Amino acid sequence: MQNVFTYLTIFFTAVIMQAQTDAAVSSTAAPTKYQQGMQKAFQLWQEDKSWEAANVFERIATAETDNWLPPYYAAQINIINGFSEKDGAKLKAQLDKAQNFINYATAISKDNPDLLVLQAQLYTVWIVFDGQQYGMTYSAKASELYNKALALAPNNPRMILAKAEWDMGGAKYFGQSVEPYCKDLQRAIELFATFKPEGEFYPRYGEERAKQIQAENCN
Amino acid sequence: MKNSIILFLFIFLPHLFFAQTIISGTVTDERNVPIPGANAYIEGSYDGSSTTESGMFSFETNETGTQTLTVSYVSFEAYKITTSVSEMKNLQITLREDVNSLETVTIAAGSFSAGDNSKISVLKPLDIVTTANALGDFVGALQTLPGTTTVAEDGRLFVRGGDANETQIFIDGIRVFTPYSPTTENIPTRGRYSPFLFDGITFSTGGYSAEYGQALSSVLLLNTIDEPDQQKTDVSIMSVGVGLGHTQKWSPSEPKAAWNKGSSLSLNVSYINLAPYIAILPDRNNWKRPFEIASGEAVFRQKIGDGLLKIYGAFDSTNFALTQEDINVPEGVALKLNNQNFYTNASYSQKLNHGWSIFGGGSYTYGNTKVGIAEANIKDLEKSAHLKLKLKKRFSNRFKLDFGAEQFITDFNEFYDEQNFTAKIGFNNNISALFSEGDIIFTRKVALKLGLRAEYSQLFDEVTVSPRISFAYKTGKSSQVSLAYGDFFQQPENGVLKFTNNLVAERSQHYIMNYQYAANNRIFRAEIYRKSYSNLVTFTEETPSVNSVFTNGGDGYAQGLDVFWRDNESIKNVDYWVSYSFLDTERKYKNYPIAAMPGFANTHNLSVVGKYWINDWKSQIGFSYQFGSGRFYTDLNRPGFLQEKTGTYNNVSLNWAYLLSQQKILYFSINNAFAFKNVNGYQYANTPDASGNFARRELLPAADQFFFVGFFWTISADGKDNQLDNL
């Protein structure tokens, strides 16, 4: 079953590239401590110092106790780096840490589709790590989360993309047509064109990836 | 003048006024090795830095007065110091390893875990159901583990020279009194409960926790799923019957009362009828009414605040009638059986403040069995309940304490009805117990578990006290040694208690030493043990009866070696495991004239299970081989008792699961593919023939082979899930 999910690793490399572009966000007024901190973190991330970036996000999280974004990014770094971790014990420690950040962020912002997708991505790390052991249980959990995220934000292109890509992976594996999901991708791309993040430093990745998948799979 | 100096200082040396303090230190682990990349910061501020390659950190802060400095790093416990910022210079900080880690030693003596939630799983959830010879029976899959004996005609768990009733089964910590469906003497029984309602299974072959009692040899702990993944419907069409399952989830985001954090219900019904199968492939039995089982199960889960309420209910009804071969009765013995069994179990668990958590639960079993043997009708009615309350206090990651109380209640009645004779016998068996257990993790390398259990039996007016202790030491990165000792008590079985209460509990003592190596998807375990039995019940007749004389004079021992190897790495797409058990046991109990190796035990057991995933075929091919050396029986034509051995037992089973599409699976299996003839034992005539010879008959399985074809279809919103994990 492992093979089903290996394609997902590619997806997450794309996520990093996208998430990093956030660092470019700037504001005209004098930057606040929060803006400085976040910009510094994104800059470190861009410089390939992702662990240092995670440390900065962790520090901001302790200072900004009602903002879900710092723990969201701290978790995301642990998760993305998890895809390349081959030592099960290290991976468990790392994902436990990510899970704590997700729990912390979820306590601040309930039913947040971006956090649901991040949780699904955490499960995906386990599936990629050992599909035979974790594939069955965690893929069902991940599916449920993608469905729920899309139900909460039906017009958010990132949720449409996440679910479409997940479904396409399954369809490909079983030799079925990915055609039904192409219209979802198309819709996501159209929505990305006018997509405005809810606020500064909010997640905004996905457009490039959607276009890439469309080019590879849909005519 | 003074003012202008201040102004000068203010402009050119502002840090004097804004009090920029430098915070610095070195971070190492317990072996003084520097930790690079750790996060050191003043909590609640933006000030901090990551440690360098040499574990050093240094940063400036504007914070003043008393602050908290936190140092955190993955897989270590976070370090916090609260003091004045001016004191935070050249700190020497030692991080303690987080013992809540995969690398921490686990107490492995005696127990096997299956499921995602355990650190080292010997079996994965899928295995319970994809093992070729198991045919979806969770007990069948466990019989491929070392420490079990293949008793093919019985189907129950026989552990380390123990009788089947020395193993107790618990669902969510609550005892199951009648876990197996009744069958004829030549068809193995199956566990009553469907494996896919469970997500964690722990099978302990000895030395288990003080929380569990009334089991001399082994406990099997099944945990129902806390929260199902998704809403779905499962349809099964099989050569032996049909099944339907449905899971419904109610989301917490729907407007409901504030306490409702979500609930779900899983229902599962099945109907098995062997009549069509036997019409095509007749077996050795002369059926009047082939096997028919109707069963239903339901699990309801409700989150209440931080707590979780689970209610589990299972009902099944078994019917069959046949004429059983018998060496003493040429025309055969008519046997008909009708069993109704109802089991319900409710539990509530909740995390409280300050590291406390509470668990409360209870179960009720109603078992009604009607057996007709020849002219006699026997009706057994068993009503049992179990109540349990447990509190847990987590003092830290390194020290936890459990304690609790439980009560077992059994009301057993038997009604015997023959033409000129009727009788009613029965008993009430109430047992109260207290238990407490402490878990101490000294370091990632050393862990200790100490437990004590006290039981009071009302029937015998007897108090028993059983200490339990286990210890684990990590010998290398991937290897560890565990030791365990325990005292175990169990009431004699119902078949004895219905005639007498002038007895005490049977007793066993376990000594276990275990070595475990686990790395890279490979697990090796070797375990040696010694178990001594005392106070075993003896009686004078062939089977217990009103006329029997009962004593607690029996005793015995079992000792041996269990070896397990699982490898999911060496061969691509192949996962296999090998179990071997060596057993040396003798006991004097029941009506044994001398101490002997009982007929359910044998010296060597080997089992090999393999699974091969063929990607291009979307198929999983399963293979299993079971070998058991001969078992003893008494040859009446020669002097002695349990002095002869049957031939060896061999069984190769194959299965093939083919994924038609994501949600449709076709499944085939053959049990005993090479049709080995396995003789389970012999039945001798009660009286010798004219030449003084006792005639005998082979005890053979109802059928040498069994074929199974099934089609499994799952309907879920995401169109992904399937029943591969239910096969």
C-alpha cells in the first residue's frame, strides 16, 4: 500500500516552496514586533534554516497566545521535515511535537480548515513512513479530515486542491480515471486567481502546485 | 549640567536605560554532550535564540526582573528556570531525555501488542484479519504467536501448558465471561466478536498487570475503537452467509447541547448458515441441521466534555443438530444445541485535573445453552456481571500510579431433564478485588512496574493476595531484557463449582525472562519461563458429578522457550513472521492417576505466516503453515496413562485478496490446502471386545479442508475505504 502515497512526498516539497513566498509579505507602516518576528522566521525558512525558523515560530507562539499562525507554522516545519526522517524514534518525537503545536493552534482556532489539512498531512507522514502499518488507519482519518476541511471552506482553493490531489492519488493507484477531479482542479485554479488570504501571514500556498498537477494529469 | 549628561547618556548609550541584558548558557544532555539547535527563550517575549554546534546560546533581551527562561528540544523534556534576568548568564543547562519516547525501554515480558498505539507491535491491526489460517477470527491470528499450542479441534487459546479456561478475555478492561461460540467436538470454535470493532489488542502469555485477575495463564485485552474514522456501510456476501455493517457519525459542529462533543454508532449484523456449503462439500458429520449463527453487535460512543462513554452490546444465537459418531454407540449420539448469548459492556473514562484520570465500567453476560444429548436435555443458564472502578494518577512522565476495585458476580444454574429424572444445580460466585500498581521509569534504560492484587471469594470465604513485579533494562539501542514475576489465582471452572464449594482458588506463579530486539521493521523476541501450579482441583470420576470427591490436591508445572521473528524489510513487498515454542509441562489434576503431560499440550509448535503484496495484480497473497508435534493420549490396550502420542499436525493455508476497485474486494481462502490428514486423538470403547482388545476410533476434524469465497463492498463518502482490514 505504501506506493499509493509516495506521490505525496512530491506534493510537500511543493508546499515548502510555496510557504516560503510568504516571507515577501510586508506592510507599509512601521513593522510591529509580531511582523518582525514572523518575517525573520520566514526569512530563516527561505535560507534553508528551517529548524531555526521553527524555533522562532515557537517563541512567537509563547508570546502571541491568541494567534494560531505561529504554532501552525511551527507544526508545519516539523511535518514537512518528517517526510525525510528515516529514524522511527526521531520521527515520533518530531511528530509528537508537531501534534502539540496543532493542538495548541486548534485550541485558539476551532474548525479551522488549514489546521485540519495540516493534521491530515501529519498522518500522511506516517503513511509514507510505513504504509503497511499506518496506511489503513491513517488514510481513512486523513480522508475524513479533507472532507471536513472542504465542507468548512467549500470555496477555498487550497482545500479543493488538497482533496482533489488526495483523491487523484487513490484513483491513479487503482488504475481509475483521474478525469473527475480535473474540474475540481480547474475550479481551484480559477479561485486562486482571486484568492485573498484572510490576513497577513495567513497560508497562501497552492496555486503553482494546482497548475503543475493540472498540466501533468488533465488535458 | 547634570541634565545634559543624562541626555548625553540617553542618546548615545540607550541600553543603560532600556536595560539590554545578555542571556547566555550552554545546553547539554545528561552525558554532557552539547545539544545544537535547541530553542532558548524568555517565555512570552520574542527574545531568544537557537543553540550553536557547541550547544551555546546568547541573546539580548529588554525584559527585566524575574522571567522564565525555557530551553526546548525535540525528544527532551523542556527545561524552565524562573529567576531574575541578570542571573541568566553562563547557565549550564542539562536537558533530561523525554521518557515518553520510542527509545524508552518497555516492559515486554509476557506480552504481545497489536495495534498502532503500542510502541512495538508484534501484530498489526491488519494481521488479525489477513492471516491465512485465521479466517477472520482474532483468536486464530493469535494462535500464530509463540506460547500458544495448536489444538485444532478446539479453537480456543491454550497458553504455555495451560488449559483454555486459564485465559481470560477483556473488552475495554471489562471481562467477557463467554467469549467463544459453542460448537461440536470436531469443529473449532471462533471468537464471538468481530475483529474490526477493535483497534488495539494486547495478548499476554504471562506475568501480566495486577489489574487483571481470575486467569492462571493468560489475558487477552481488546480495546474498542474510540472514534471511528468515517461514516460508511459495509456489505459482505460470503459462501457461508451475509453481513452488513454501518457506522454513523454525528459531528460536534452540528447545533446541539454544549456538552455534546460528538457521538457515533457502529452496527454490525451477520447471518451464517453452513447448509449450502455442506450440501456441496459434505463433511464427516451427519448433520440434521447444519450450523446457523445469527449475530449482531453495536458500539455507541459519546464524548461528554473531556470524557468518553462507550457502550458495547453483542447478541448471538447458535443452532445446530447432528448425529455424532461414537465408538460406544454404533448408531451415533444425537446432539442438538441452541445457545443464546448476550453481552453488554459500558465504560466511561475521563481525564481530571492534576494528572488524575478515572475509569468506570461494567459488563453483563446472559448465556443460555440448551444441549440435547441422546435422551437427556440439559439447560445451562449463566448470568454474570463485572464492575470496575479505576483511578490513575500521573505524577510525572516518570511515575504513574493506578489503583482500583472490582466485583465479579456469577449466577449459574443447570437444569437436567431426563425421562425419569430431573435436577437443578447451581451456585453464586461473587469475587471482590482491590488492585494497585505503580509504573516507574528511572531513565530511558530502566523501568519497573510493581503491583499488588487482593481478592476475596464469597463462595470459599477466602482471601488471596498476589504480588506482581516486572522490570526492564535496555541493553542497546534496539535491544532490551525484561524480567517478570507474578502470583495468579483463579476459581475452579463452572463445571466443578456447580457440584461443590468446599475448595479454594487454584494458583500459579510465573517467572519470565524476555529478550527483545526491534529495529528497521524487524522484531526478534525470545522468552524463557517457568510456571508452577498448585491447588489444582482433582476429582474422582471421569467428569465431575454429584458423586465426585473434590480436593485441591493437584499441582504441576510448565516451562519452556518461546521465539518470535518478524521481518518486513528484507524482501520487498513481503512481510513474514515465524514463531516457535518449546514446552515441557506435566500436571496432576482432574482425575489424573499420575502427573502427566495433558492431551492439550505438545512439545514443539511452529508457525510461519507470510504475506506478499503484488502491486500489478492489486492482490495480497497470504500463506500460513502450522506445525504441532504429537499430543499424548491414553492407549487402553497398553499399560499407562497418557503414554502414547498422536502423529504431528500440519496445515498449510492460503488466501488471496483481490481489489476489484477501491471499495470492492474479492477474497478466496483454502484452509489446509494440501489436505494433510490430522488426527487429533482417539476415542476408545468403554468395554473390550471378545479378544480383550479395546476398539478405537480416530478423532478427525469435521472436514480436512475448508474453502471460502467472499465479496466485500464498502460504501463511504470518500469512496476510498475498503474492508481489506476486515478480512
